[in-house]
Amino acid sequence: MLSPPDLDDISQGYPPFEERDLPDGYATRLDLYRAAWKKCFERIENIVNSLHAPLIEEIIRGVHRAYDDVLPGLPYPELPVLAILGSSSSPSFVSNIANRLESDELDESEDDDPPSRSYVIHIQPSDCNTIMSAMKAIVTGFVDHPPDGQDVKRKVTTSLANYDIELLRVWYGVLRDASEGPEPPPQLVVFLHDFEQFDESVMQDVFYICSSHVPHLPLIFVLALSSPHPSFIHSTYPQSTLSLLRVDTFTIPSGTALLENVLSKTFFDLQFESDVMIGPAALDFLRDFFCRNSSSLDGTLLILQVAHMKHFDEPLTVFVRDELLGTSFAFLSSLLSWSLDPQNVGSNGDSWPISAPAGLLDSVAGAREEFRSRLRRSKFAFGIMRRVQSVMLGFGYRSAEANKTPLEMMSACLKGELGREGRYLGTMTRKLPDEKCQTLLRELEAYLQELPDQLDEVREAQQRVTGVIRLAEGSQIRDPALIASELGDWLTGYFQDHIVNLEDSRLWEIWYTGSTPFPSEMINPSPRATVLSALLQPHTFLPPSEGDVTPQRLPIWKLPDTSILFRRYLEAGRMINVYDWYESFSQVIESQRSHLGPEEVENGAQDEEEWKMHVQARFVRALHTLDLLGFIKHTGRKADHVMRTVFDMPE
């Protein structure tokens, strides 16, 4: 392994692996991380957008047709309301709809008439504490932003109140009259974010007021609900309010099916190759976090990003894309110096098989190609297994459903632990009757045709499946058992040979996170325990001084002032006398003075009065620090006492 030169400018604040890092390794890995994560993020973004696109089109079309498809014969017009369920799982979904409405985009191939122009405002729960503030937010949201961009000044004495809906009605009348051509009248769209947080009584009045001005004011309410269940509106609002509304519900794709779709098309798709392959440890943590804590796409992206950041801690990840590091001069110079050093060559001559720089670089390139090939074969075999399993379930064979969820099967595939499932599917294939075997062959052929045929793995499987199909079609004396046995044997062998543990590859840690534990403390930190540990043992958090080997437990006079005061804090009762607290603190400072010497502690204090002022200042600063952290509570009963807020301490 290369020995990096002693450079002072290599990330002095980045200690991990510094002794075996490459020249400019930290900066290089940071650039590679950004490129790798950008590639992964753009892929996930495209997948999510493709999943959301049909629903977004349906919602936009529902907004434009809100006042077209009206049921005739109603005693009073209804207020159109579109409820988007599960918006918390994808916060960008609602913003994409608003942007589309403001840009007036619609698929004109399905709509002969041009869509109505939409004016959009966004209302938050904090804007609707009262009915007056709610109506003011709605009215001023439209009126204060005229479409032509001109600021219209109104006289307060001659204008309607800014919370009066009649002001909005007059404004809309002018806007409608100013519209030219055969375009339909514009629509007013109100987005209510976090609808569960709105006050029910306030929203009842808002819906009643707005419904009384329909259709003169074509208001459309879009409700963003975090819950994926549509029962909230009907269980919260009375029938008198619901009778004024025409509610259409739309559910955003969510749940484990969404996560499975995103992961399979990002890390298990042959048509996309990420720079870094996520390992089973990160997948297991992601599955557990998604199912137990938050089923949000933002949380999924955060976990994947942290996994990428953690992966690039390893110095060898500089070779993730190019073994020449983009022809980095510092790297090539260091590599040449290493190869010309007789001490390195002599010490590694017996154990290190590569002694020339070209051989070292060729070894990295060969390891990369070997890992990529093994990964492609594993993904391809896993895709065939999932397709065979789907066909078997379509036949009604419930036993084909593995005891693992699809997400657990992804993790097991990377570990090479799907041997039992592969053998069982092969056994089921051998026992298939002729008609079902033909159906399975056609499904496999269709699946292989969807994949890029320039890959060697796909061509080999296509030739094998095509050979079995020709055997079934060309035999004059057909033996269905022989055909099913041939296909079952091939599937069993293919699963066994190619679904293997990727950590058996050379230099796998460059391109694969593997079983490296996920840094869960970055996602779910423990601030309380960390603060307490830092106050009790600050030497474990502060960098040691040069040449100082810090022991496991320091005497109290060596601790910082805040830690000294906190130690005395733990020895007190529920109420702490501030003066007694100061006296105990000053005793420790006196001990510190005797150990370190007056000149080092007093910082220029010449007499006892200055020394006491110095100690008092240090006490007040430490006291304010504990107060800022919330460890003390002031009480009005005793001015010279404070109350403890923390009692149970970790051991």
C-alpha cells in the first residue's frame, strides 16, 4: 500500500486514515463523493418523478375541470376541494403541482380546449389562527400580487377591508374583464399545507364564506394531508360543512412498495450503474428506519447520502472511477517516489506481488472490472429470480412466496444468502406442467428482451432460454418433463453461481459499502447523553495538547470551568444555594492555582482583590453556560437559590 508524503495541507481537521491517505486524498474523495451522490440522486429523482407524473397530471386536470364537470340540479353550488393524501412522504409533490399550475402546462393532446389560467397562493396553519386572519391571508394573497406586476395602492378610507371577500370579488371581476380572447376565465387555487394542523372551527367558517361566492369566485382548495387515509376530513368536519364541498381524494404512492421500486431501479437495474453500491448493512438500516420511523422519501435520500459520505472515508475510494485519479500530478509523483524507494521495494518484495506502478494501476483496473462484472451477474440473477417468483405466484402457487420481504431479499442477494430460495424455485420449475412451463418461458423471453443485449450476461441467458424454447418447439416427440427439468436445472445453477457475496471480490471496499455498520448516530443522535458525557469527561471530546497522553479520568482541577461547576452541581440537592456553589467552585480554582502556579492561572491578577474578581468572572461564565444548556431553573421563592433540572445521570 502506498505511503503518502508528509504534506501539511492535507485536511488537518480530518484524522481518520490520515496515516495511509493519498496526496490530496481528502479533497479528491470529496469531489468523487459529490459526483457519485449527484449521479445517484438524479437517478432517484427521475424514478420518483416518473411515478408521480400520472397522478400530477390527473390532479392538474382536476383543477382545470373543477367548474366544468358540475352535477346539475344542485340546490347550491359546491366548493371544489382536492385532498392530496400522504403529502408528508414526498414534500416536493405539492410544490411540483403548484409550479405546474403557475406555468400553465398541460398535455394539450388530451384536452382540445385550452386550460384556464391559475393563480396560486399558499396558506400555512400559522396564517389561520382566527377567521379574520384566515380571510386576510386568502384575500391579500391574491390582491397584493396583481398579474401584471404593477403595485396597486388603495386608500384605506375608501377601500374595503383586507379581510373582506368582496374585495377579492371586485379584484377578480377586473381580472376577468381584462382577459382577452376566447380563453376561459382564470381560476383561484388555494393550497392549504399541513391541513391537519388547521383549526376546525376556523376552516368551517372559511369554507362557508367561500362557498357562498361560488361560482362568481372560482376558488379551488387543494388540501395537503400528511395521513394517507381519507377518513380525516369526514371524521373531523360536520355534515353541514361537508355538504358545501365537492371532495376529490388523491393518494401519493407511498409505503414499502415505493421504497422497493426506488431501490430496485437504482441499485438493482442493469441499465444503470451507480459509482457506489449500497451494502446490506445500509439497506437493513434503511428498511428498518423507513418501516418504523418515517416513510418519507426525504429520509430515504438522507440515509443514502450519509451512506455515500461514510463510504468515502476510506482512502482507497479515490480509485472509485479512475485508477489514475484524473492524472493527478501529486498522486503520480507520490507513486513514482514510492516505487523508486529501495526500502519499500525490499520490504514488500516477498509479500507484495506488484512492484511496478503500472502493475499496481492495472491491478486496480482489473479489480474494478471484476467487481462490476460480478455485480451485474448478481443483479441479473436476482431479476430473473424475482420474475420467476412473480410468475409462480400468478399460477397460484403461494408456496413460491419467500419468507422474506422484497427488501429483505435485496439485502440477502448482496450477502449471497438466497440459495434456498433459488433451489426451491428450480424444484418448482421442474414440476411444472407443459402449459405453465411454456408460459414461464415466454415470460422469461419477454423479460430478457427488455434488457440491454450488449451485456454478456444478458446474451448468455438469451441463448440459453432460446435453446430451451427451440427444444420445446422443434421436438417431434415432445417430453414436457424433460423441458421443465432442463429449465429448472439451469435456473438452479444460475442462481447458485451468480448470487454470491460481493465481499469476496478483490478491493470490494472501493466500490461497495458492504457490511460496514451504518452511522446511525448521524440520523438519530442523542444530544442529551452527548452533552452530559462532554461535561463529565471533556477530555474525550477536546483534542489533547502536544505530547500529553490524557488519562482516562482527570482530577477535577484539570477540568474546564463548566465541567468543574457541573461536578459540584451533581453533588447538590434539588435546590442549590448559589453562594455555596461559588464557594465550592472557588476551592477547586484555588487547588488549580496551587498546582499550576499563580502566573499561569491569574492571567495578570496582581493582588487578592483582582484574583477574587477573576474567580467570580469564571464562575459567572460557567453558570451562564449551564443556564444556557437548561441545567438550572430560576425560582422566585428564593432569590439566592436555583433549582436543578437534571437528576438521573448515566453511569
